[in-house]
Amino acid sequence: MTLFTEFRVLVGPPLALGNDGFGETRIVPILGGSVEGPGLAGTILPGGADEQRIRADGLTRIHARYVIRAEDGALIRVDSQGLRHAPPVVTAAMMRGESVDPAKVYFRTVIRLETAAKSYDDLNRSLFLSTGERQPDAVVLRLTRL
């Protein structure tokens, strides 16, 4: 598949809400970031969040929402849902904020992009699959159009 674009999402420290019986719940603030690629370029605006549910075995369900300002000023809403899991040693290292080999982590999301901007209406009509990489202060998502 061909790369559509790459998101570099800057994230802050997670807010741990505890275990409500469905798993540990965390909210990770989105501080900003960049979007670069042949299909879309722009800036990720601060103010979004990644809501996570973490099972006892480390499987993490991800649901992130945030906004991109395209290079021409158009606003594009991102809704990203997916899964991340790795061997326990790798997961523990990620939770400590360490860099890990992305090949040891399964990290995929399905992304919907929504906008009122007519010039980007084709985004409303597609789904995107991303492969993700968790870095100490950011998440890198590489999107392909499905």
C-alpha cells in the first residue's frame, strides 16, 4: 500500500483514571504535532485526547480525537480507533516512557477524517489504516487509504 500521509502526534503525560472493571483507563493529552505526506499536510492542533483502556494482559484499546489544520487553513477532524499490544517486557518499557523497537509492537488504527471543506470532501468518503509507533513524547502514524 502507498503512504497517504504521516502524523507525528505530540503527547503529554497520561492521566490515569484507574480500573473501573473494564480495564485501566487513561487519557493521554494531545499537545500538537505535524502532518506530512503526499495526500495531506498540515498541523495537529493542541487540545485533543487519546482515551485508552488497558486490559490486565496489556492489550490496549485506543480511541483518539483531534483536529488538523491543513496547510491552506481547512480544519479536519480525526477519529482514530485501534489496538496496541506487545510482549509484557516491551509494554513495561513503553509504560516507563522508554523507546522500544516498533517491530515488537502491534499498533494499528482505523482513521476517519471529517471536514466541511469542499476541497477535502474526498477525505469524508474514505477510511485510512495506520501503523503506529509509540515514541517517548509522540505517536507516529503512517496512513494508507483503504
